[in-house]
Amino acid sequence: MNKYKGALLNNASKLDAITDSCGEITNLASSIIENDSKTATIHLLKKIYEVMNNQKYKIEIKRMAQLLNSNLIEYYGYTALQNVCKSDTETLEDPRTLEELLDELNALIGLQTVKAKVSELIAYQKVQKLRRENNLYSSKNTLHLAFTGNPGTGKTTVARIVGYIYKQIGLLSKGHFVEVSRTDLIAGYQGQTALKVKSVIEKSKGGVLFIDEAYSITENDHSDSYGRECLTELTKALEDYRDDLVVIVAGYTEPMRKFFESNPGLKSRFNTFIEFPDYAVEEMEKILISMCDNNDYVLDENVLVVIRIFLDECIAKKHENFSNGRLVRNLYDDLVLNHARRVVNIENPTKNDLATIINYDFKAVSYKHSMIQEHTPEDIV
């Protein structure tokens, strides 16, 4: 992590704690760094402004808000300079072998049907390439994929691994990964959308172009000529560059079905459709434990019991905003933050104190991401 990201996250966490913001400021900073979220940026600036102009806060707290504001400006300045200096064609070679990449794929928690489908796909493409090299007939199936399922089920992670694997077996010349959304493809003026799409395609050639929530391109199709223009150009590119470009479109299952119905030639450009299932309670628990292990935290046995109940309730009552792995990530962030709030008040904390998350840390969670309507975490502890 570069120093600008570190400073932004560190001071966001500090301001969060001293203003009792219950993880809101930390989550906004994380969303800015991880998702390049403009919405989170606006909300964080508003939060900073509120703190700086609230008479109840002492001068030290207001200074921390000013420092966070400076951190945000420095982070965006650094990011902008990186984008200016980075060549459009620059791609980093992934050092991992095919075996290592397959091990990484198989090490993903859950997703058994997805991993089996991807393994079959890789085996098929590998053999087709060998057949071509030996002057045997091979089908002209495209490499393009469609991933469907709810948020937080690993679609982006699997897409990245597929790109690197395709590079290793010689199907792609670079194997790099370009992720875009509707705003990256559609312009505000007639005729400019085609140019934006061509630019994105040019940057993606030799690698994977990942379009998340692809249906957003056409969801306003009756009034959005720009969306139709984008889809026309994209459909053409799917065929023209099929030998050295993989386009992976992803999104919720039902909207993706309508997306493919929106253009007669679109579905025929995709040979492989993979459904990503929601995680089970046991899988979400394993993800949380893995995140803790990777960061030297331990979940006390008692807190594991109530977390399991909490996750079970979330899955049973699946709200429309249920987000699988992202729910676990948000839970982890809140647990770690509340652990810090508790431990900072312990005089000479032991190594065990610094590492162990207990029931109290879960009780302290003001859990805005909870899908439970009738019960709060306090009710089930």
C-alpha cells in the first residue's frame, strides 16, 4: 500500500474513532481506495465539513478532520499523476505459473460449480489451441464469458485469474485486466460513445475487458440512444478482436438475461455462461476467519457462535442489498475497528488482547449493513 492510501485510511480510522462515527468514515475511505467510488468521496467530504463546522467538537478533532481533507486531496493528486504517467499499453507481467494460478482458483472458498466450469473451459481451450498447432480442425468458439449472480460472489476475482491463465496457455498476448462500467463506455454527446468504446477496446486488447453491471448500458434503452450506440460498437469488437481479447460481462442474473435480449447479435458472441451462487453460512464464516488469519486476528469461540447466528439470519432474510463477500468484508472492518476502540483503553495490553476479537467487539457493532429487520446483534448475543 503506498503512503497516500495508508495515510488516508489511518486518519479516516482515527477521525472515525474520536467522533464515534461507527465505522462510517473508515468505510467511506475504503470504498474510495478499493472501488474508486465518487459517491463515497462526496459523502466523505460532507462528513469532514460537518465535523469542521460543528461547535461540539474540540479543536483537536477539527484539526484531524482538516488533516483527513488534506490526505484525500493528496491521494487523488497521486492517483491522477499515476494515470498520466502510466502508458496505455503498459501491462505488468504476472510472475505466477499456470499451476500456481490454478491453485489460486481452487483455493477460493466455495464456488465449487464455478471452479469446475472454469477448469473445464481452460482444458477445452488448451486442447483446441494444441489442435490448431497440429493442423487439426478446432471450433471457432469465442473466448468471451458471461458471469451472472449477486454481488460479492467472486466474479471479479475469477475474471482476473481467467485472464492470467489464458495468457499462460497462449490464448492472450498480455493477460492484463481492464475493468469498466457504463460511465467509462458512454459519452454525453452523440457520436462520442463509439470513440470511448474504441479507446477502451484498444487498451484491453491482449487481455481481459471486464464490464460489471453490464445491463446498465441498456437499462434505459427506450430513451438512451447512447446505450444502443455503445452496444453496437461493443458487439462489433467482440467479433473483430476475438483472437486476442476476452470480454467478460457480469451482473445480476435477471437483468443480464434482459441485457442479452436487447441486441440480436450479442448473445451469439458469448459461448460460456457461468452462474455464481450465493455463499452459504459456512463459506461466509470461512471467509471471515481467513481474513482474520491473514491479518493476525483471532475470533474467540464465543463470538464465532453469535457471528454464525448473525450470518444465518442474514442469509435467511436475504434483503435486496445482500452482498455475500462484501457483507463479510464490512463485518470484518467493523469488528477490527471496535476491537481497536476497546483495546486502546487497556493499560499494557497483552499480545492476546491485541489479537483476539471477543463478544464485546461484536456487541459494539452499530451494524448498518445488517439484513436483519426484527433483531439487532445485541438481541442475539
